[in-house]
Amino acid sequence: MIVKLTEREFTCVEMLARGRHFLKDTVNPNRKLEHWSNSQYEADVLGMMGEYAVAKYLKIPFDTSINLDGDGGETDMYLGDWKIQVKATKYSSGRLVFNKKDEVKALLNVLTLCNIETKEVNILGYISEKKANSVMYEKDLGHGLRYCIDQKELKPIPFLTYYYIEHIEKPDTIKI
């Protein structure tokens, strides 16, 4: 599912990303400026683009607050009472990557492929917390051991809206 950001939307996303970047640098002036072959600016913009695109697609607000300690598996948005965490990559072969296994806290984890130049975000899919824990594997991606989930394990994002509507109508059934 491709979400194209308008110039105005991208400017807003970029301002939010710069705000996160500025406050984190103020609190922690010695933090790495390069991370996973991204500049810190690029990492912040990619993450914000992914969160914004998912929120736009689902027509829900997203968390614009700043966690000075990093991500740590924090919830990015809620679909009703369902917690969602969004991860972003710039690589077409990218995967969901968690620094620690216990960072898989949200009921749903979404992977987005973001392109800053074209201002496009491809929502690659989502996976439930339960399924994530069953298919997650350890891999050293060059920055120490991480916990990964491949794209082939993700369900298409349109399924999420269908399952949510079904959940509202029959709260005892969760098929996510």
C-alpha cells in the first residue's frame, strides 16, 4: 500500500523529525550521528514518515511526543484499544528489526519502506505480537545481535482494517 506524502505533509514530518533530533541531541550531545548507515537526520525522518503514513492510511492520530531514551518498543499509535508500533526501512529487502526481544510490546507491528526523495511510503505489512514472537530470529546485521522478522511473514495492511471492523462487531474474535 503506497502512501504519497504531499509537500505540506512532508514538511510537517520533517519538522517533527528535526524536533525529535534537536531535543535528543540537547539531552545526549554525544549520541551517534550515524546509525545503521543512516545519518541521524535520515533515521529520524524515515521513522516519522513511516508513522505518519500508517496513521494517514488508518485515519488515526499518531504519537508526536519525544522519547529521549530512544524507541524501546514504545507504542506509536492506537487503533481503538490495539497498540501499534511502526518500523521504517529504506531498503526494499528490509525487515522488522528489534534491538531486544522484549521491545515487541505492541499488539501489532508494522513495517514501512520509506523514500525521502520521492516522499513515498510503502506500508509493507503488519504482524501480531504473538506471531512475531513465533517467527522472530536472531541476526547480526553488523551492529550486534538483533531480532528480525522477514517481510514474507507480514500480512497486507488492508487486512488490518477488515479485522478491526470485525473485532468491533464481534469483540470476542481477534484474527489479526
